[in-house]
Amino acid sequence: MTKTALVVGASGIVGGATAALLAAEGWTVHGLARRPSSLPGIEPVAADLQDADATKAALADVRPDAVFITTWLRQPTEAENIRVNAGMVRNLLDGLRPGGSTRHVALVTGLKHYLGPFEAYGKGTLPQTPFREDQPRLDIENFYYAQEDEVFAAAAQDGFGWSVHRPHTIIGKAVGNAMNMGTTLAAFASLCRETGQPFRFPGSPEQWFGLTDMTDAGLLARHLLWATQTPAARDQAFNVVNGDVFRWNWMWGRIADWFGLQPAPFDGRIEPLEDQMRGADATWRRIAERDGLVEPDLARLASPWHTDADLGRPIEVVTDMGKSRRMGFTDYQPTDDAFFTLFERLRADRLIP
């Protein structure tokens, strides 16, 4: 395979990490976003994937060997999630079809494949943990399934290979991202340090005491590249996690210590971050002005609703990586180090004080 890539969602957590890795590996990288930012070594492509004609025009001169789909748009209902996000994948692949260059498409989804969509998240009859790729789809509509089906249909028509990548909660840097636990927790800890508010775990006893895992954006990017270059990974779906497991009653203290905080005792009550961070916008603007931060809008850094969904789950969630390991992907990333690396980067980039 020659080395030309199209990264869809290049301004996001996964897309940004993937584009940076590919550029470092010598690929020619096109980064598609509605409002692409200037990134070193990335050729920007501006396109709204909801507009089929505009997408086709934007891709007229793009000839990727590999396509990495790392984006989605949240909608108010799952029916709308399905319509919009499946349509975006379809418009993208239809727009690339005339060029005839695509040999592999990698789609990033997530563990809602096993846990259900937002409207039914963690409810009903769920597969046994650890989640494995051979477990069947849930008997419920899910936009991840609709995205997969668009990729499968286009692959059958156009003859390219595909891979599906299902990370757990992703740790990585992006501003304005809808699902961003790492930066959300960094902003919350910074606010607690500023105001003296207790650094209290917002989630459920099941998450506090149970085992869980997470996915570093850099490791996920390496997994995407590995699947694109590994013949055995063609037409396969994979779970992608760091390789360690932890309990939040340990990790919460580790995060608190990094910020110089004492973690508040956990009494078993769920106190969502949406409640704990409500009304903090003015405080954040004051911190940003005083410390010269580059993003004074707290809403562009923190996504409490998504962190609450993950930390409030009533079940233990762990993920099996055996399929990738057997095929030769052996990367490992301690999750606490992934958090600390992110926090250091956020501080160096003047996103947190």
C-alpha cells in the first residue's frame, strides 16, 4: 500500500492523534473536518459530510489509500443519530468512489456497541464482561451498527478492506470535543483547587469499586495504523484498550494527587459533574484571564454529561483484547500515565492552569 491517508474528523481526539502518527510515519495525510485547523504536515479538507454534493466536490482531488473515520455528530434521539451519522459515512464513501483509490477503511466506534446507545445506555440484557468481539449485536437500534453497515455495503461494492475499532473511554487532547473525560476531569480538578470545592467522585458505587479500563488516543492511533497494514486484520472488528485494569477508588486518588488535591471521601451517592460544575463558567473565565489560558470557554473543554454517563454506569465494564494480541498487536499503555501525560500537555498548551 502506498501511503496516502484521509483522516475524517482530524480535529478530534482520535483523528488528531491518528493524523499526527501517520504524518510522523511518512504518510501524505489529508485531514477532513467541517472547520479544519492548521496542523503540521496535514493537508486540510473542509467538508460537511451531511451535504453529499459538497462532500463529493471537496474530495474530487483526494486519492487516499486508507481512510480513517473518527467522527460523529450527536443528535437528540437515536433515530436521528442513525439517520445523520449513517448518512455521513455513506456520503463520505460515495464521494470517494469516483477516485477508485481506497484500499482500506477503518471505522472508530466504541463500547456502546455492547452497552447500547445513549437512550438505552447500560440497560436491559447486556453481554457478559469482559466484552468480546464475537458477541452479537444488541437487539436495539444503534447508530454504531448503522455506521458499520454503511462501511460493509461500500466495501462489498468497491472491493476495499475494512476494520472496526471499539475503544473504551478515550484519553487524549482536543478542544471542543463532545466526549472528553480527561480534559473534563482536569478542568474539574483545577476548579476544585481554585475554589476549595471538594474533589468528589461523581459516579456510581459500581464504578468506584468495580474494575474498568480505558483507551489512550495514541495507542488507538497505533492500532488503526496496525490494522491498515496487517493482512490478517482485514475485514475484522477489534476492541482497543490500554491493556491494564483499575478501580476508580484508586485512580481518583492518583488524579487528585497530580493536582495537589485531597480526594473527598466517597459515600456511595451519585453527584453528577453536570451538577458539581454548574455555574463554574465565570470562575473559569477569571482563571483563564489571570493565568493567560488560551480557552476561556469552559464548555469547549469540559463535557460533564459524557463523563457522567461513563462514571455513573451501574455495571462493571472491562474489555477483552485477546483478538488483537493473537494477531500481533502488543502495545500497552498504563492508564494513569496516559492521564498524567494529557494533563502535562494541557498545562504546557495553556489549556489548564
